[in-house]
Amino acid sequence: MGAMPVHTAKRIKMRFDSRLDKIKIYEAGKPIELVVREYGVSSDKIVKLASNENPYGCSPKAKKAVCDIVSNMAIYPDDSMYRLKQKLAGRFGVDESELIIGSGSDQVIELLMHAKASTGSKILINSVTFAMYEIYAAHVGAEVVRTATLHHDLDQFYDLYKVYNPSIIFICTPNNPTGDAIESQKLLEFLHKIDSETLVVIDGAYMEYAAAKDERYAVDAAQLIAEFDNLIYLGTLSKAYGLGGMRVGYGVAQSEIVTALYKLRAPFNITTLSLEAAIVALEDVEFVDQSIALNAEQMSRYESFADRHNIEYIYSYTNFITLLFQEPLNSSDIALSLLKEGMIVRDLSGYGLNAIRVTIGTSSDNDRFFDLFKRLL
Ligand SMILES: *Cc1c(COP(=O)(O)O)cnc(C)c1O
């Protein structure tokens, strides 16, 4: 990772909390600057399909709104986040007291981990899922329990729940980095079987894509929190809304859960510019709808490409696709070869999969991917 400190000859002797020994630093998608430096590819030739960002950027209205208020930087943001909460409350049909805003939904995950888990707590997650659940669990000394299969198998979740009595269950639908989703009906049946002392987190970072693709996979946050007082729904502006750089995410839950999280939240946890961008982006429904439609169109190109070349893939409800390889094809080699050509994708070997995750880009990004990939085969 580009920003990681380089070891120098002089090693300091300070010891840190032993919980840190178990934590591996999260490797975000390689930033473009790093590829320029390491492989000497010129920056205009680099295509980054590694972090599930919106390849169409963000709402132009949001961009303009941020430019218009950029002179306000000396002033602290509105810590009540009133206008943003109003927008989200309207969108989900919940009360403002049922919302918490984070610096990305990542931060909400961090808060809820601290609110609900500590040394010895169990955290139940899918075998392969968003890496940050495990990292935040390690922060508080909690122990992660995983299911055994690639896709969320709610029967397995239930069996493990009964054995381990976890403090938190994470359900990521659609799941990252696999792209599959859970039918909302099945999810509801599962939720009814979980006691009210276990916090269930529904991470809907890609829900906008899933809901547009097939409504049976859409999750209604308002309905869920009305029905289940042990549940928090997470969403983000980083994916379909194209605001990854602004760091805005949110949690929707009954107000008692929100209050608990607020006790841990630092004031002013997102910026004035982020607030403005998020408010306007939420209003620009047209931009998001168009992004989702273009994503669907380009997704089908990946599916036919994979079919044509006999590459297995996971049917995706998101803005990325996971391609699964058979020996002798090796995902790390493939990702590295692509990287040397300026194409950044995510190698999933760290998750124990011989697979890569490719964010669906623009038509020309994807042309480039197909082209390079064909040459590799
Ligand atoms: C991207 C992502 C998030 C959070 O992203 P933020 O930028 O921190 O809002 C959360 N969960 C999953 C599964 C994601 O893929």
C-alpha cells in the first residue's frame, strides 16, 4: 500500500496493545499514483476498476454545489446534519432520530462494534465478505465466527448463531466481494428467529443496484427497523451515488441504537463539503438512475464475455463482477499482468479465492479490460 510506512534501520521498542498484533492493515484498491510510480504506466492510460466507484463520477449538481460553498471552509460543519438527515429521513420514510451519519458507512461499522462488542464477544460473518468487519472486530478484541460457504447461507448463520450466541451478526447484501444477494423474504424469515439482544447489521452498500435489478432482493430499511428493534441498516454514498471521495455513509435503526452510537461518535465527523455533496446527490435521482442503467448494460457485456471465454463468474447484483478461475489460471498473476498494463482490478487470493473482482467501468474502460484480458488468455 502506498502510504504504508517504510521500515528504517532504527526500530523503536515501544509496545502496543496486543490486539494490534492480530490486525492486518487493510489494503484498499491501489491508488492510480502508485501504479504510475511502480510500473511507469502514464496516468492517462490507467483504468481503475478496483474499488467499486461510480465510473460516471457523481451528480454534476453535487459538484457545483460543493464549488459554490468552498469558501465556507473556516466554519465547522452543522453537527446536527439537519438537512442531510431530512433528506435521508424522507427517502427511507424514517424519523431523523433513527439516523446516524458516518465518515463512510465504515465509520458506522466501527461505532457499532465499539458499542456492542468487546473482548471475548463473538461476531458472526459470512465466510467471504467485507474485510472491515473482521478488522473492526479485532479492534475491540472480539472473535470472528464465519460460515463455511461462499454465498450467504442463512441456515448456517442460524446454526452458528445458536452455538456461539454472537453479539453482532453481519449480513452483507449484496455481498462484497462476491456480488450475490439475499432474497428479502428469506432475510425476514431469518431475522424473526434472532433474539433481540443480538445486533443484526444489514450492510446495503450496493442495495441501489440490487433493488433496480430485481425487487425481490430489495430491502426496505424502514420496514426492517419498524419490525426489528435489534437491527441496523447501513448505506453509503460511496457507490451508486459516486461520492467515495467525500466519505458519507449512514445507519438506520431505532433511536435507542442510534443514541448508543452517538455516545461514541466524534463531533463534526463529516465535512461541510461532504454534507453539501451528499444532500444534493440524494436529490439528483436522475444521475443515480442513469448510472444504474448504464451499469446493467455494461454488466451484461461482462457476462457474455465470460461465457464466451468459459470463465466462471458469480451472478452479480452490484457494480462489480467476480470472475472465478481454474488452475492453471491464477488470479494473482492475472491481476499483476493487468496492473503492468495499467488496468487495476482486485485480486481475491487474500480471501482464499482464485478470483478477481472487477468494477464495471464505462464502455471504453470495459473494452480495454476485455482487450487486455483476451491477450492474457
Ligand atoms: C464500500 C463498502 C462500504 C463502505 O464504504 P464507505 O465508503 O465507507 O461508505 C461498506 N460495506 C461494503 C460491503 C462496501 O463494499
